[in-house]
Amino acid sequence: MRICVFCGSSNGGDVHLAAARMVGRTLAERGIGVVYGGAKAGTMGAVADAALAAGGEVVGVIPESLVKWEVAHDGLTEQHIVDGLHARKALMAELSDGFIALPGGVGTMEELFEVWTWAQLGLHDKPVGLLDVDGFFEHLIRFTDTMVETGFLRKPYRDVLLVDTDLAALLDRFATYTPPTYRWSREG
């Protein structure tokens, strides 16, 4: 089993780095492999380093352009170098059994929204979750609820996004996840 972790190339605050390390360590201790963006910087590097230190499997997927910038982590179990960001996301999804987003920037959000959209379209049936560290995702969660209230997002697809402040509880929800049987149609 492998979980793809979307997180930042920046550190964020101390609480975010600590959470990233905890995620890497916890996944390794549970025997769950980590798939991530392949960088050594920021919370990405913190997740990878903590998982490796705990004896876990860590698979990176990084675009060649970022390798040239010398941000690739060189101590991973596997490091896949791909042509670009689209290839990166496709391979990360292929290698993973679920997705967890940690606090991060625009790239983290873009990765999250893409795999969430893929779930809505029935392109995969893997769990997608947010680990809400220190209230980071509170506004995003409210925004998704607004999308439901205004009719732009149907509730079964809002509910695909599993949210928790506790990683163990989130992983337990992943273990029992059942994708929605409801499928989108123009009629509603």
C-alpha cells in the first residue's frame, strides 16, 4: 500500500514541518509507502526524510526541470524522473492507493483538486483526504461547503474529500473508504 502525499516545497511554519515529519514517520511505521513530488526541500523533504528514517519506502516523482535546479532528493527508495508536471501527477496517481494533502501552496492545491476531480469523474476510486494541520484548511472546507450550497458541487462529491485533524483517524477512514456510486449527469 502506498499513499501519495501532496505538500510544499517550502517549510511553512514549525507546526507544518512537525506535521510533515509525523506523517512520514507514521506512514512508515504502519508499513505504508510514501509517494510524493521527489524534492528534498520544504515539507516534501521533511515527509521523505522522516519516512526513510523510520525504515519506510519513499518513491519520488520529479520533473527533469526540477532535477536541473538541484532540488531532487538523492536518498529515496525510488526516484522517477519525468518530462513534466502532467507526467508527474499521472505517475504519482498510478503508483498510489490514496492521496493526502498537507498544508502547501498553489502546487499542492492544484494536485489535490486534480485527483479530487478525477474521483468525481470516476477515473479512480481511491480515497482523497486533507490533514487539517492547525486549521490550515478551514477556509477551503467552508468554500467547498459553499460550492454545495450554491449547486456547483454535489454533496456526494464533496464527501469524497475526507477531512481530519488526526492522521490516524484519517488513515482509518481511508481503510474503510467506499467511493460514491452516484455519478454526475446533466439532469442532476
